[in-house]
Amino acid sequence: MNIGIIGSGNVGGALGTRWAQKGHQIVFGSRTPDDADMKKLLDRAGKNARAAKLVEAATNDVLLFAMPWSIAKDVLSGLGNLAGKVLIDATNPLLPDLSGLAVGTSTSAGEQVADWAKGAKVVKAFNTVGSTIMENDSFSAGKPVIFYCGDDAAAKKTVHELAADIGFDPQDTGPLTQARLLEPFALLWISLAFQQKWGREFAFQVLRR
Amino acid sequence: MNIGIIGSGNVGGALGTRWAQKGHQIVFGSRTPDDADMKKLLDRAGKNARAAKLVEAATNDVLLFAMPWSIAKDVLSGLGNLAGKVLIDATNPLLPDLSGLAVGTSTSAGEQVADWAKGAKVVKAFNTVGSTIMENDSFSAGKPVIFYCGDDAAAKKTVHELAADIGFDPQDTGPLTQARLLEPFALLWISLAFQQKWGREFAFQVLRR
């Protein structure tokens, strides 16, 4: 395929390089296509890649959009007509300090529960897989993760032990506000199980290296 | 531990049963602790479990809260003083048709990008792991998943091939509105990498059985 990379930073650079090495024709779009960083990127990517201004990269039929969220709108509005193109959106609307998303989540059931259960040490947990996985955590390929979050360290230790006791890989994801992430993750599981018809016998494992 | 189960349905029943089998003392709380479903549940859970009204189950120091979201607030307000208790919140604020969350996400960067990139076939993808994983997808324990979503089937097929080309396990999660789930999932990866100090060399694998 002929692929235009709109934003040749870490993500655009990595994907463009690997696709080029697989034989796809890559145009790395950049506001500064002649700079030293781009020369290094082209050296890594090899003969199937070249650099161009963003608007030229955008003339390809398949585009990877990997710009910082703060300039996403301005960049897109400067690319010309995008009608009919495949645009792969790899952005995340992160707040500058990574504390949340600028779009979407601003509260969670976990926080509301904490507000209603006055004084309780609330830990969000066991909400990210279905009950069939809780009944039986066994998978031949590995151990399913259970994410949890909360504001009380001792309460989280309790939950960690309870998850480990029944075979899960328990992982602390931080303060209770992280329920804003664990609840959408749960809905992802649910939508895969039902709308996407995967059924209920799947879970996620953390891969590390 | 002595654990009160607030809501002994699928999730509360599964976890309470497995904890009881591991030697924890379980009180299955229910509005109808004498009904036939509870008898079956107690038979499965064995000698370490008993049933009680919700308010009695809530006297334990560790509580699992696994009620439907629609009645969560009313149930909590009827449990008495919860101050100091460990309350494990396993709820998800699902809309009745599972089409979204009643709390939190109501739009996404993916949808905004589609609005700005008029006419483009936007596919949300490659936003859920860091670029070090895109550079090198290799893990000894399995293949990392790349989730994508979008409203154009052909465009999604393109993205599927591009992800498979570089070693990922590509999985369709549905329409572009699913970016409301994939973006928080990305922030989960980011927060684990940085705030939780896992570093960047991890990803997630789908486990199936």
C-alpha cells in the first residue's frame, strides 16, 4: 500500500519504518521534512520510505494520523480534501500531565460509589471481565489480569490478595480516579463478548519483556 | 478474611464461591436470602458461606459491591455506616442496552477527528500501546493485541492487514464510537508505564478458551 504518515514522531516513525520494511511505500509527512531527525528516520526505514511536507504526504489514499492532540485540529484542517481516504487515527486526547483525557471521561461509577459510601475505603476491582472468568480463571496460554484502583493502600493490598487467591494476576493501576479507565475497559470486554460475538470465554494477559 | 457480598448475582456469586472454597468466610447478602437461587449458591460455595440480608452482610469489614448500577445508590444508602470498611466496587455504569456508560465517556478524539477530516474513512487504531511496542511486537509469551474501530468495513480491513503485517493480533471492536473505550484503554497503558513505573515494555494479549 501507499501510506502517508501524518506526524513522523515516535508512533508515526515506528509504524512507518516497520511497514516500509514489509514492502509498503511510505511517505513520512513532517512540517520539517529536511531536518536531521528525518534523515535518521529515513536511514532506518530504508528504500521504501521518503519524506515530504504534510500536505503532500496526505495525498496518499491511506493515512496514519499520529499528531499530538493539541495540534490535531489545525493539522487536519491544513491537509486539503480528505474525502474517501482511509485515515488511521492513532491519537489520544491526553491532558498535558497525562492525568486524564481532554475528551470523554470526567468521572466514574467508582468515584460516585465512594461519594455515596461515605468513609468506606473503595477499591474498584473485578469489573473488567465477566463472571465466567471469575468462576474459572484458567487459560492455557497464561494468567488473566485483574486491574484495581483506589486511594487506600491497605485496602488495595486486601483486594490484591483476594484476586491472587483465585488465580488472577492482580495489578494496581493507581488512585480511584483510574476507575474512569477501568470502566470503559470493562465495556470493551462487554462489547467484544456480545456485540462482536466473541462469547464470554476470554480475558486479557499482561505481556512483559 | 470475613467478606460480605453485596449483591449475590453472577459476579458476587462467582467471587464469593471461589473465596469460600479458598477458606474465606463469606456472607452472601441478598434482598431475598431464603430463596431457591441462594440455596443453590450456598450448596456450591460450601461450608464457609452463609446467606443474610444485605444490611447484615454489610457488617463485615470487607465488602464486595456487585449490584446493578440502576440500584447502586439506593442499596448503598440502605447499608448503614460504611466508614472504614474496604468496599470493592465491581460495578459498571452500563446503559441498559450496553451501548455505553451512563457515567463518563460521551465522545472521543476519534469521533472529533472524523468530524474534522470531512469524508475520510476514519479508523481508530495503534493508539493503545506505546511506540516501543510498535517498533518491536515480539514477546515470548504471546502476541500483543491491537484494537481498532471504525464505521467503514473496507477501511477497517486495510488497518487489520497493516497491523497483522507487523506481527500484531488485530481485533475489530466495532464502530468508531468505540474510540470512547480505546482511548481510556490507551491512557491505562500510559498510566501503567509512567505513573505506576512499569516502563514501556509491556502490552496486552487476548486469552481465549
